[in-house]
Amino acid sequence: MQQNAALIVVDVQRGFCPGGHLAVANADQIIPNIHRVSAAFETIILTQDWHPADHISFADNHSGKHVYDTIELEYGTQVLWPSHCVQGTEDAEFHPDLNLPQAQMIIRKGFHRDIDSYSAFMEADHKTTTGLAGYLRERGIQSVYIVGIATDFCVAWTAIDARKLGFDTYVIADATKGIDLHGSLQHAWQDMLAQGVKRIYAKDLIG
């Protein structure tokens, strides 16, 4: 068991897997590795994208805009996405193959209409917190290991915020999948490594 460590499983939902509304190619193929590494942790947190239908990040909610266009909001540039992971829909459910009944907490994010939320710790305005950092500190957690979808958005933002908040941070590369929009995957890894995030693989934890 990893002592004083938590596994954060980011957005392993139907919406981001094949057949979902914002599907990442082959994303469901990481689930066996997530299960393998989960055996090394007592503390496991799940995140769940949980958008209202009128969310500001949905291209459908902006006349004349298309998916992957960008707009400028108070907190900066916002990518416009297909409508996905809408509250209460099948698309927002965890992938049916994900089996982590020992997880203690689900962090829902993206539920504020006017703010997108990639990170498990902080919404995109860099001001609104989810409370996860406090929860982990209360439990004596010093290191976080991050898996899930998508490497270049929610995983990367979670990892970078974890480092900024003082946690030793690891991303398990073969338990994540990226969208890779205009080179975003390489850029995300550069940003994570520059912030002190460590890239490891499932075998580094479980042999």
C-alpha cells in the first residue's frame, strides 16, 4: 500500500469513452490498468463531470459557434465542447466497467453554469475550490497519483493544481488517455513535467 497517498480517478465516464458525446479514442482501454493500480491505495477519489444542459462550455449554447471554437470569458480562453456529461443522463454515468466500490469520495465538477471545471481541485476561474485539497490534508495525504481522462485537459489541470497545492504528484501515463487537440497532449506533458509532476507507469507501482 502507498502510505499517505491517494489515487485520483478522473472522469472515467460514458461521455468520454467510445460511444459517448465527447469520446476519447480507446479511453475504455485504460480501465484494467486503473483497477490494477487501485490495489496499491487505501484512499481513492473519483471525479465526475456534471454539467447543466445550458453550460457555458457547450458549443450548442453559442449561436454561430462550432465545437472546438474558443471564446473569451472573464477567466480566460474557453474551448467550446460538444454537449456532454449532462447531469442525470447516461452520458454522465461512470463507465460500467469501472469497478472501484472502495472509493470514498466523488468530486462533481462543472456544475456551475458559467464556469468550466477541468481540475479536481479548482474550477477554471482559479478561485472556486472543490474542497478536495482540504479533504486530503485532513487525512494526512501527501502524495497523489492521477489516472483517467483526458490526459491533456482534466488530468493535466488536476496534476498541475496538485503540485501548486504542495502535493507530491504522479501521473500514471498508461492509465490515462488524451484527446490530443492540435498537439495538446505533448503540450500538457511539457507543462506537467515543468511543474514537477512525475510521469510513471502502472508497472512502477505494482510490478
